[in-house]
Amino acid sequence: MTEFWLISAPGEKTCQQTWDKLMVATTRTNNLSTNHKFNIPDLKVGTLDVLVGLSDELSKLDTFVESVVKKVAQYMADVLEDSRDKVQENLLANGVDLVTYITRFQWDMAKYPIKQSLKNISEIVSKQVTQIDNDLKARASAYNNLKGNLQNLERKNAGSLLTRSLADIVKKDDFVLDSEYLVTMLVVVPKINYVDWQKTYETLAEMVVPRSTKQLFEDNDSGLFSVTLFRKAVDDFRLKARENKFAVRDFQYNEEEMKADKEEMTRLSTDKKKQFGPLVRWLKVNFSEAFIAWIHIKALRVFVESVLRYGLPVNFQAMLLQPTKKNMKKLREVLNDLYKHLDSSAAVIDASMDIPGLNLSQQEYYPYVYYKIDCNLLDFKV
């Protein structure tokens, strides 16, 4: 399970007692969840008005930061293309896997100084993650353009002989060049019509040079043949060829153009390889930064909500539960039994009700403070 429940309950005589009660209820006899203490430092409380306003702002910031974390993770998967199984090992927070980071969470005092007000800390996070989001858009756009241009060129050099580029198939020697009267044409002939082609090509128009056809290339369905004829017979030849299911390609041999195409492909391929390493490194670093910021936002939300619900002085225990999948419903019941005395109305409140001052729009309301953290950040299973 990659889902965690971050909850808090008021301290009994001590916070340790609150923790012990939870452990007895959820692990001693029934193994409903794996639990960890979630350490939140002594943050500056500020005024009640500020806390109420901040509760709403943090909810929006939580949603935004989570979306950026997911975007960076998803883009990492897109960039790693053929090695998606390696995505998970690149999605780390502070050099450790996400579950380890969350279960051993320590507040980063250097990045988010606790002497600052709660509002300032949330603004630091907001600025930092907005910057990551903007940088991601710019880097992704540049890399996607490069990748798109390269794919277009690769597409040109693959696929059916009727549409693909012929630059890497034909050679100068295959053509009669610089002749006032003669021209070499290229014709795509289905494999099943090879015999017909050999029998009829000389008679498709007047002035076709006898025995001038040569097979230059073959794919699964067709062959590419050259044929030489007089220029004045080209239109007639093209028409008759079509009637016989032979497709004449519009192609003029131009060495400079073909060389430019090959050079462009090499340049794009080299540029993509050059950008790949630094881009993956940037994604790794900034995924870690965004994820760490996200968990700090969760910690801020638990702190603010706990103070608003349980009052001052600050006295609550934050706890991280990792439910076992088959016992989630049972765990919810046990928690409700354990904490229903905290808010007798909570049992009947559901998320669709709009109660001023309570942010219920995005999740259910319980008698204890509750936020979900889901570490499965990708659309596909890795």
C-alpha cells in the first residue's frame, strides 16, 4: 500500500499516552495498520484569525504542490521512455524512497525556518514550487519540440515506400542526371505485381528505355524500381502506371537536400542525447524538492487544523498510519470509536455539506484531524 493517513489527536496527560492508545487499538491484536510518530516542531501559532485564513490557503497550496509533484513524476516517466521500470528508483526524496522519507519525516529547519510565521513558511513553499512548475514547463517544452522534430524525421525515414523518405535508399548512380532528354523515375511496385512490372514497364508509354529498370529496395509489401524514359513521355507513363497499380514517386535527386536532411537528423539526435542527462538530473532534484515541500505542507496543515480543533496550548500527537488494504474500513471504524468523543457531530457530517469555516470540499470530515498522502504518483503501474 502506498497510501498513508496522517492524523492527529489531542494529548492525553501526555502525547505518549495518545500514541500508546492508538497502537493498542490498531496493532496489538488486529494489525490494521503500520504506525509511525510524525514529528512536527514547535511552530509559531499566531492569531486565530490568521489560522482560519491559513487553513483555507494551505488546502489550495496542498492541491497545487501535489499537482506539481505528479507532473514532475509523470514527465520523468515520459523522458525515460524505454526504461520506465527505472522511474521509481529516480523518484526519491532526500536520497531515500518516498515511504522511508514520510515514515522518518524530519522538519527541514534550513529550508523552512520555524522562527518564521506559518504564513511566511507557506509563502516560501509556494514560491519554491511555483518556480519548479515554471521551470518544468520551459524545459519540457524545449525537450518536447526537439523530440517531436526528431520523431517527424524518423517517421519520414520509415514506413511505406509510398510515403517514406528515399534519401537513404537511392544513390547518385541510380539516376540519369543532367540529360536534356532522359529522366529516371522511381516506381513503387507491390510484390505480387513484380512479374507484371517486368513484362509491361517498357510498353506503358512510348520512349521508355528498354531494360532500364532496376530494383533498388524492397520492404515487406513492395519494391522500389527505377526506370529511364524520355522527358516528353513522363505524363503518359505516370497515368498508365497508375492504371496498372504501379505508383510513381515524385522524386528528384538532390544531393544537397538529402545531405541537409541527414545532417539535421544527426544534429537533433545529438541534441536530444545532450539534453537527456541534465534533464533527468534536474527532474530528480526537483522531484525531491517538490515532494519534500508537499510533506511539509501536510505537516503545516496538521498543525494548523489541530490548533483550531483542539485549542491552546498546543498539545496534540501527529501520527502516520499505513493501512493494510483489506482492513481500511475496519481501521476507520476503530479510529471513529477511539476519537468520537472529540466531536459528537462528526459522525453525521459528510463531505457534500457546506459548513462555513470547515474545508470539506475535497475530503471527508472525521472527529480527528485527517489528511491522506498517496505515494503512487504515476498514471501507470511501474
